[in-house]
Amino acid sequence: LACDRLRGKPGVRVLIGGLGFGFTLRRVLELVGADAHVQVAELLPEVVAWNREFLSTVNGLLLQDARVE
């Protein structure tokens, strides 16, 4: 809901606390523009690896999106 207000605004920066299954990241990327910067703060490298290896079929290649750090 918070990111819905960001549609169409240039230079948006978003911080997501935790990657989890990547559903929040996927939705944020759907809402923000091509010049947005989205940072994901994840404490466990295993969660990041799990998303890259097992969840790419569910969420796509979210972590390879140029807007994601």
C-alpha cells in the first residue's frame, strides 16, 4: 500500500526489511519505475541463496534486476 503512492514518481528509493520469499520485492518492482533503487536488507545469506536457487521459478530473477541491491 505504501508503494502505491510511488507510481510514476521519478528516482524512487525503497528499503525493504528482509527478503523472505521475495513477494514484497516483486510487488515493489511492479509498482516503481525503471529508474528506482530498491535496497533489501537481509541478514541471512542463506535466504538470498535460496531465492536465487529455488524461487526464481516463482518470482523470476528478482535479485538480478538492475534496480535491486
